[in-house]
Amino acid sequence: MVKTNDLSVGEMAERAGVPVSTLHFYEAEGLIESWRTSANHRRYDRRELRRVAITRIAQSVGVPLAEVKEVLNRIPRTKAVSADAWERAALPWKAKLDERIEMMTRLRDQMGYCIGCGCLSLDTCPLYNGADQLGRNGPGPRRWIGEAQERA
């Protein structure tokens, strides 16, 4: 029996602005859920649209799907969810997103300079990383990675 609040997979994809394959992928990853009719047609509760929207937005700013799933798992599926409940569920993202914003701002502002070992800018690296001091801390952009790990 089809409920009036439910959407077919095509309706869900159209309304969410994603291909049907994305819905199937999100479902396989446990981010959204569907149910089957007696004719074996996939149906989605309209409330799943919010989960798709949050997943898409989070992905667009680089939040891994595993983290998205952690947040979505804090949200009940059986009732309407208040704005406060969404905010509480997403609270663990705040610090991580603030860190990403800071990192992206630094990248934007310092892109013209050496951003740590590995940039291959022999003309400027001695100014920022004399005698390759940062290389002793490991490979890659140590100035960035090391500072981000120290703040975590």
C-alpha cells in the first residue's frame, strides 16, 4: 500500500536533484532508507529528502560519507525532527568544519608561497623551511598537515 507521503524512486531523484543511481548508492551506504511495495517498487518517505540534501551539501564541502552517516544516525526516522534535534546531531561537525574553513582560508591566502615540504619551490622554500627542517617531521606539506594535527 502506497502512503500519500511516499515518493517513488524517480520522484525522489527528481525532487532531490540527484540521479537514481545516487539514491541507490546512498541507500547502500546506509544514509537513506526505502521500502518496497507489494509489486516490489522502491518507495521513499518524503522525510528522506532532508537526509539526501544534507548528504549532498556535506559532500560538497568535503565531509566524508562516514561522518555524514554518523550525524544522520543521530536523527530519528519515525517522527518529524525539530531544528534543535538537527542542530544537536550536527554539533560534532562544528569544530571539524571550522578547521576546514581555516585551512581553506590559509590555502587561498598562501597559495603563492611554499605551503610546506613538497612544494618544490627551491627559490622560496629556504625562506620558509630552511635546511628542510619540516622534512624531518614526515613527507608532504608538513607545515599544513602538522599544524592541523596539532590543533586536533
